[in-house]
Amino acid sequence: MKRSIKSIALVTAVVGTALFVSCSKKQDGQNAQNAPKAYKTVKVKAEDRTIDTKYSATIRGRQDIQVLPQVSGQLTQLLVTEGQRVNKGQAMFIIDQVPYQAALNTAEANLEAAKAAEATAKLNFESTKNLYDKQVVSEFDLQTAQNSYLQAKAAVGQANAALVNAKNSLSYTVVKSPANGVVGTLPYRVGALVGPSMPTPLTTVSDNNQMYVYFSMTEAMMLQKTREAGSAEAAVKAMPPVRLLLVDGSEYDQTGKVETASGVVDQATGSVSLRAVFNNPKGLLHSGSTGNIIIPVHYKQQLIVPAAAVKQLQTVHQVFKVVNKDGQRVAEGTNITVAPYSTGKDFIVLSGLKAGDEIIADGAGMVKEGALVQ
């Protein structure tokens, strides 16, 4: 009996010890979990910040004019080469002139014949008029002679018109540059049959003294700029000088100016097309090239927070403020509104924080609401 009591007492003591150890470990684990952790924090302050925003762009000459012949014939001379700079009115191609010269000669001969017929009709009319005044011929004869004279005069007018057309056709055999610029590709060679209805032009002349650079901006961004400026026209005028990043990664040495914005939103992309103009004194920019437009966006005295301090949940941006509760420093989740532009390293805060607020600066995605901050 005494041994049984001793055995029961021993078991009770062992179980009690085990429960005490287990509770102690559990309590230690909870204490460790609830213990303040060391986080990197920063106090938010207002700063001036300029952010460069990039937009894919396409470069075009101020004028890209297709050169098409106005008459048909065989190409007999090429007077330019690809890439050559030409002036307005400079001869570029010559089309076979023989048939057009012959047509001009025929038109000149027809005009001379018409003039001679007019002179004869005039003499006949004047003679008939004299006879009519002397009552030798009838009024019918006078009217007939007058009509013949008028018909001869009309024939002279027709011959003159045909002569002008023949001269123009002959002049069109010399295809001239429609503007100052640079010659594009030359798909046709001497001997090719060309004409006004051919699908491919003789060449393209690009006026590259100034270049147009086309790029697109999202509808939301354009809407924001329009609201800030009061109108789309004012928004375009308010845009700062823009820079151009070339396809090789270098920056063009001239700044440009945004001139126009399309009034139509592209339904496929949800964007608005804009056009900037750049001077091209060295001919470095070429029509058809691509690049990136860089538009600086200036923010004055705005709150800046590190990107690592922001927890993003779809369209919601959240930071963790460090606040004092019951004598302890606690992480409190706070939603913020950020500017649409970002450097990738920082966010510009438009609302949700004030200068002097202390926030957790790193690892926001791992912070839990209410965590104790050392």
C-alpha cells in the first residue's frame, strides 16, 4: 500500500514537471513571437523631385513626300542617288521625251493652221459685211460668215489649250524634287516603264531639317495633365522641353517641344498620340527611326517614401507607420495615394502621410499589422 502511494506520487510529480516544462516552452515561444523586432525606419519628409518618364517613339521627317511621275514612259535618266540632299525644283529623273516632243510639235502646227483659218474667216466676214451694207448679199449670208469666223476663233482657242497641254506633258518628263530634303530609296532603274498609276513611287523626299517624333501617352495621364492645365491645348503648351533617347541608348543633343496632341483616344491601346518637333542640323535623325521620348515631371515639396516601404495589393498602396500604443511602438498599416510616376526606387506620396511620420522603411511585405517595433 505504501509502495502504491509512493508510485502515484512519483507519477504525479513527473507529469506535473512535464506540464510545467511544456507551459514554460509555450510561454517562451509566445513571448519570443510578441517580442519587439528591429526594423529599419525612416521619418517622412518633403523634397523636390524630378522624375524622367519614357515613352516609345517613332521618328518621321517633317515632310515625307512620295515622288510619282505625271506622265507615262520609259525612264531614261537617273539624276540623283540614294541619300542625296536635293533642293526644291531640282531635276531627279527624266522620262523618254521623244513622243511628248512630237506631240508638242503637232500642237504647234495645229495652232498655226487654226490661226490661218481664223484669219481667212475674218476676211470673209468683213467682206460679207461690206456687201451686206451695200445690200448686195442677204442677212443670212452675213450671219453665216460671222458664225464661220467665230468657229475659227474657237478653233484657235482649242489649239492653244492643246499646245499648253503638250508643253506641260513634255515638262513632266523631267521629274523634279517637290521640296528640300533627302532622297530615299530608288526602286526603279534606267529602262523601267513608269507612270502615274504605279504602286511604288520613284522615290521619297524627306525634309529632315526638322523631325517629327510621335509617341503615345495613356488616356489617364493625359486626362490628369488636362485637368491640371484647364484644357488639352494648355496641357500641351505647359509641357516642358523633352529629350530624345536614340536607338543606341545615347541621348540626342537637342531638346524638342511637344506641339500637338490627338483629340482621339486609340480604343485598341487606350492611349493618346502626341507629336514633338526636334531640329536636325547635323542630319543625325532619320525618318523611320525609333527611340524614346523623355519627359521630366517636376514635383515640389512632396513626401517621398522608399519603394521597399510600400506594400502593394493590386491598386492599393500601404505603408506601416510606427505609432505609440500603451507605451509600446507598434506597426500600423496606412493606405496612401501615390503619384502615377515613379523612379522605381521611390514613391511620391500625394495623401495618407504627413511630414515627420515614422514608417518602416524596408520589407513592408513581411510586416504584420500590430507588430511590435524595437
